[in-house]
Amino acid sequence: MLSVSTALAASQTSPLRRVALITGSNKGIGKEIARKIGQEEDTLCILGCRNEKLGIAAVDELKNDGCKAVEFVLMDLDDINTIHCAARFIEEKYGRCDVLVNNAAVCFNDATLYGKVPYTSFQKQADITVRTNFFGTLSLTRAILPLLRKSSSPRIINIASSAGRLTIIPSRERRQDFSSKDLQMSQLEDYMHQFVKDVQDGTHAANGWPNTCYGASKVAIIAMTKILARDEPLIMVNSVDPGYCATDQNDNQGYIPSERGATTPFLLATSPDNKHFTGVHWFQEKEIEW
């Protein structure tokens, strides 16, 4: 069942210049991105969250803080049905999506997520992390792409991380695979399936993979960003490292406030309309640059 809160009257009485969807936006960086975007004139901010109670609470908080038009939509990156329902809701109600911020992710900085879940071994972390962070994000992006193509100034903003820098991959051959300017999405999907399998088999180190599931998932997100930027030239596609922000993922140990980490995604989402986007740059020899 799709759950949606009521948008503010302003979004229903005036034309919307932008419709923005932000995933994982009931807390942390995602909520701060939503807070900034939601205060823009003629902009509707849709909070895509997997927890209905927390999502609705976040909407109420943002409204009280002055956000002019915000809504909640139920969305779980591990549940393809909620992804399709959310996309259908946006299409039926607004006809398009102007901004997609792929923020939602899971990170096992601690094997129990600081006491919030039972102990999760590295072998089990791989499937959960890659399935959510990469495959879930890719599924949502594919579902929203038709709506983005209907926008006059569409943007995709992927929240990446320095943890996903290319140099975490020990194998030069694998680094070249991920950084190839000819990389196809189907190949990238195969690589991530192989990473999960190798971790589960205990052969990932021998096969040139990094010893971090979160880092591997973010390598894939950055590679996905570049593929989309190449294949969707009319969409402005960026990935952003918000820095080591204080969030639940690190038990609020980060030294950067989430509000500051939200600044660059906000600026990318709300920059003036531009039909001429800078082309994608592929780094091969200078691998250290990503």
C-alpha cells in the first residue's frame, strides 16, 4: 500500500518549477537536503523513505521549519514493488520528476550497526550492502528515468563517498574495468554480482577486490554515474562526496554537520536551468582522481 502525506496548499495552487525526489530522507544528510530544497519557491520535495512513521514525522518537521511543499512516499530500495508504486504515484500526480537525489544507503561501519541489528558477518554484509546501495539505487533510477526525460532541466545527484575511490581496488585490471569509457551498465551489474559471490566464497581478496562492501558499492555508484552521464546527455548527472558527516551510519562520529554535507547536492538540484551540460570525464591513467 502506497502511503503519501498531503502536500502543502502552495504546491497545489501554483505551478511547480521543480519536483524533487530524495531517497533516505527521513534523517541525516537526506533530510538536510530535503530541508534545503523544500524551502525553495515553487519546488515540491518528495521524501522517499522505507519507514512510514519516520517519513511522515520528517515531513511534519520540515513543514514546521518552513518548507513550503513536502510529501512522503513509501519507498524501500530492497522492495521493487514500492519503487514502482512510488514512480507511478509521481507520474500520475505530477507527470514528471525534475530532480532525483539517490541518497539512501546502508553502511556496516560496525557489524551490528552500533547495536541496532544482530551481528552481521562480512560475508552477509556484501549482499545486503550491494543489493541496497547499488542494485536498489539502479532500479529506482531506471524507474524514474522516464519521468526525468519529461523535465525541461532534469538532474540526477548520486551521493557517493571517498570510500568509493577507485584506488581501494587492489587489482589494476579491475580498476581499468570500472573506469573504462566503454563500460556498459550490464557489465557493471555483472561486476557487482561477482563481487558479492567472491565475498561469499571467501575469494574476494585473491580476486582483486577490496575488503569493504560499502566502498565497493560506492565505486559502483560512481561508475554508474558516469555511465548515465554518457548515455543520458540531456540529464545533468553528478555524484557527490558530502564528507565525513555525523549520521547514524557512523554513530554520529563524523566531524561534518549533515547540514553542511547537504550543501553541494542542494546547489546541484537548484542551480539555474541549463540545457547544455558538461560531458562526462573518464579517468583512466589518473586513477587517484576518483
